[in-house]
Amino acid sequence: MAPLTRWAFLASLMWSTAAAAQGAPASWDDLIAAARREGTVVVTGPAHPEVRQALPAAFKARFGINMEYIGGPASAMVAKMKAERAAGVYSFDVTLAGIQSMAQIFHREALLEPIRPLLMLPEVLDGSKWKRGSLWFMDPEQQYVLRLFSSESEEFSINTQDIKPDELRSAQDLLDPKWKGKIATHDPTVPGTGSNQAARFYEQFGEDFVKKLFVDQQPAISRDERQLTDWLLRGTYPIVFGANDARVEEMRKEGMPLVSIHGLPDLPGTVAVGNGLVGMFKNAPHPNAARLFVNWLASKEGLEVYARAVKWSPTRNDIDEKSFVPEDSIPEQGVNYFDLSDWEFTVTKKEKTRLRVKEMLGR
């Protein structure tokens, strides 16, 4: 194992201090033993079948500890969590979520435990293992929300049976009346992918563009990524915002007439975290198993399991992402992308835009 960096050494001292103060295990072997005595970790995350299968199986194989994986919308999860906590019941240990859920729900509601002091694996603390040169905490305190993915996002995908790529040479071309009723998008009125995209358009092109695209063009609106992807594959809607990148790439390689548009001259590329943020809940019922899981997930082994399941670009630099992430989803070094998962953009602009689009659509 490579020698600890100065930060890793200091962080390991912080772990020992924090562990001693909390009565937590002070070594990795002790933590594993304590986690095994708890026997279970409860993780909330995306309703993603591959994640639901891969993470529990790999964690159980590695440590002999069961994982109860609960997939679903964060809004429903937090409602259940609040009701339980009001009654003194604590059921959840760790969450895997997107920026909207983390920033606007879990962090804002003060439901998270600082995890920086709980990270102890040398390969996690070693900045040379991360693309940014350090751990990537998203929250203002740099303590609670760790970023594990940063993938280049497609702006939209097209079915070339009905539309040719050269018919869309700029974002303004999306407003051509001939595409009215031929566009589909994630719901821009609820937190998530659709409202993120709408906020990006609002930020770059203004309200008039957003109104023309999301109201005047009469797009089909869905909250189901699978449905959006199916609409694209069938050609039901030849222009789709929010189809599954990996699925589109897979079907393109099999010969289907699909193209993912990752940028236009007036629409620079974007990056996003997906459901690649990890946080630990306060009063976790299985605190040692939760700490073990967070450390393992940020390690090469754990993050590779997660990344392979979702086919997103990890923030570690020692994972062979090119073997499973679509090439167009791996950000290029030195390119200035628009980060849809930026914390400040999320807490100050996305919600205002979402509410404005909701008003425009009369919902």
C-alpha cells in the first residue's frame, strides 16, 4: 500500500480522535468486527435493479454483513423517516442520492451525520487516488455529502429514423414548430433530472426559451426513465431528454438508429452526479456497519461495483472505467463543463425555475 499522504495521515488521526470520542472502533479490523456484530446495514438509494442486486451481494461477499437496500424517491423516504423519528424510531443508516435530494432534503433537514471524520481507509484518504486530487465533498461544510460520480450527460437523444442530426445544429432549433409534439422529457415540475435540465436552459437562455420548449412545443412528460427510453427506441418521440445513456448506447451498438447529443455550439456539455452522492444518517441504527459501508463504497472495490452497476464515471482515477462506461459519458480533462450537480446552482436556482415551470404548465 502506498504511503499515506500528509492529509491522509492527519485524517487518520482525526478518525482516531473522533472514534475515541464516540466510543467507535479505532482500527479497520475492529470496525469490521463491530459491524459484523450488528449484522446489517440499511441503505436507501435509487430504484435501480442493477444497484439493488450488485451492492448487497458484493458487500455481503466482502464482509459477511447483510444489506437491506430500499430503493425509491427520496421525498417518500424522508416522509417516512420524519414520521418514524417523531416516534423515536430510527430505521435508516446510509443514503445514496442525487444532488437535489441531498441538498434540498437530507442536508437542509439536518438529517445527516458528518462522514469526513469517519473515513479511515488509506486508499480513500489518499488524494492521488481521486481525479480532483482530493475527496470531493459537495456540502458547504465539506463534511456531509461525498461525491462518487461525475459523468458527462447527454443533452438529449434522437431517433434518426425521424430526425437527422444536422437538423439540430443549435439549441434554438429545438423550438422549430415542426418538432411540436415530437419531444419527450423528464417532468420539469418535480425535483430531479427534468427540473435540472430546465434550470440549465433557464440559466443560459432565459424564461422565453424555457416557455417555448416546455409549453409551446407540447412535449410528452414522464417521471419514468424506462418509459422515456422506450419512447425513444420505438420512435414514439424522436427527441428525448432523459433517456438512459447506457441503454441508448447499448442499442445504438446493436444497430438501432439512435444518436446521443452531448453538446451543440450554443449548448456546452454538462456533467452530473446521478445518484452518486453518499451520506450517513444521524442516529443510524447500525452505526458501525454504516461507517464500514461508507468507507468500502469510497474504496476502489466498492466504487467499482457501484459504477459498473450504473455505468457512470467514478471520481476515483484507479478504476478502469473505459471497460464499462460509454466513452461519451467520461468527461475530458481540461474541458469546462456546466455542472448540473453544483451545490450553489441547486440550492439557489433549480427550485425557483422548477416552481416557475410548474406555474407555466398550470400544475
